[in-house]
Amino acid sequence: MRLHNWTGLGAPSALQSRAMGSEGADGLHLIGWNIPPEELIHIPQHWLSYIEPPASMHLLLGMLYIVFFFMAIIGNGLVLWIFSSAKSLRTSSNMFVVNLAFCDFIMFVKIPIFIYNSFHRGYALGHLGCQIFGCIGSLSGIGAGMTNACIAYDRYTTITKPFDGKLTRTKAFLMIVGVWIYAIPWAVMPLLEVWGRFVPEGYLTSCSFDYVTTTFDNKMFVAVIFSCSYVVPMSMIVFFYSKIVSTVFNHEKALREQAKKMNVDSLRSNQNQGNQSAEVRIAKAAITICFLFVASWTPYAALALIGTFGDQTLLTPGVTMIPACTCKFVACLDPYVYAISHPKYRQELQKRLPWLAINEPSDDTKSVATAATNNDQEQKA
């Protein structure tokens, strides 16, 4: 089902006839003015009708992506290092955290392409750089989405079925293999132009799948990849976390009712009344995780649908850079949300990198402190 082989002969005459240095009516350069004619055949005509953005915008985006790059490489690199080397963290649940960190890590391997293009104000690395950028982005993005769904499923089974719901390492490994089998076709098909293709977007410094070509085959591709890469993982995440919240709420309600029948304040021992209730903590965690996925990929999903089925005049080059930034920013946050909030992870960081001054109490310290507190309470009684 070949959409179009734009890399071969027969490219649109409007692109073939476009000369370098084209200018708009007011004398300003159009986007793509500094691109060799042989590269123009790879660029959708939609973007070539806009005035080139100021050089300062390219510079600003390039510097922003440098910050993203170092935040993500350091954060996800630490997660991969600590979770892979620490025996106490080698659990089935943490295998998904490692896979998510790996997806986010390889997503940022392509960022130097964007930075180089930005500092050269356009399509500097050409078609090859675009294909590498788009392929890695598709693979890592869909892989991260499905890994988030696996994390939601793992936590759902652990919380709702505490005795028999815990995943084994073998099952977790098979689920991770399934994630990559699911994601690879959506990177390979556009790369080989079997179905869809990777093209520059916006300022021609980043690349994604083609969502501005309005042929029937391309519309079908966008509709299917939207369903598989966004609707499916989003539905799984929302379903599993909503079930977690519902289970915890029902459990807390049952505890309160039982405590009322027994004429006691609570069935929980050593409960601090000032602490947040369990259902609120679980609800906040679920909302945070869902929000990150929504904030990361909803802009791109909306962009693709508008470009394919809606009013393309809404897709200015500046608008398309917004989702490109949001998904990178969320990939920077993932290691902090999923891992740095993990007490044992912080303990390992404290042990291996003491200069970070994390000061996370060890389990032994917590046990001693708890025992001392209990002794004090007994003496006062």
C-alpha cells in the first residue's frame, strides 16, 4: 500500500520549479529558501508557503532543546544505571520503569539533529537526518505510550489483587517484548514508505509522519496510527487507574464503616490524623500519571487530526512546534515522576552519589526511629 514514493521521480512540478532564495510579497524569505532544489521534493508544499521565522526563534528553540537534552539524558541515564545495577530494584514492576526510561533515552538521541538544524535555520541534515529523526521519534513515542499502559496494568493488578496479582519477571519481560513488537511496524512502514512517510514539519527542523497530505491512503494511515498510538494506550491508562482509584475508595469506605461499628476512630494502627487519606494519595498519583501522557501526546494527536481531516490553515509552522516541545518536556519529567519518587531509588542514589545530599533514610534507620517513637509513647502511657 504505497502512499507515494516522493523520493523518486515525478515529484510535484511546483516543488521542482521552486528556486533557492524565493521571497514573499514583502521581500522576506519563505520557509525553505536555503534548501537545495533536490531536497524540496521531500517537503510538503503546505510549509513552503509561509514566511521564514526569525533567526532568534531557531536559536531559542535550539537552546531549549539543549536544556531538554541534558535533563533527559542525565535523568533517564541515572534510572537505567541504578535500576539495572541495584539488586534490590530488580523487580518485575521496575522492569517497566527501566523500559520507559530507555524509550525516553532513545527519544533524546535524535535531539542533536534538531539542534543542528535549528542553528542552521532549517533542513540542514536533509532527507537522511529527517528519516532518522522521524523513525526514532515514532519508535520511542509509541513504545513509551504502551509502556505507560503496562505500568498502569501492573499497578492495577498489584493493588486490586495483592495476593495473586503480582506479575512475574517472565510475564513482565514478555509484555515488554510485546510493546516493541507493537511499536516497530509504525516506525518501519513510514520509513520504507510502505504506508505513510516521514517528512519535515513546521520550521523544517523536526520531522514526523505526514499529516498534511490528503490522499485517501494517507488519511487511513493517520486514522489508524492515531488509534493505535494514542487511543489504545490512553484507554488502557484511564481504565486501569480509574479501577485503582475505585478499589482504594471502596476499601477505605469499608474500613471506615467497620471502624464505626466497632466504635473506634480507625482500624489502622499508628495512623497520623494529619496525613492525607490513602484514597487522596492514590487519586493524585493516578491523575499525575494520566496528565503526563495527555500533556505529552494530545497536542500531537490533535495536530494530526486537524492536518488530515480539518482546516490546515490552522497549522502554522509556529503552532506545530508546540507539540514537539511538550512531548520532549514530558520525557524529561518521566524519570522524576516514576523513579526519583521511589524511596529505594533515592537510597541507591544516596549510596552511589553522596554529593547529591539526598538524605533519604534507610529502612534500618526508619525501623530504629519507629521503635524509638513507640518506646517513648509507651513510657508516656
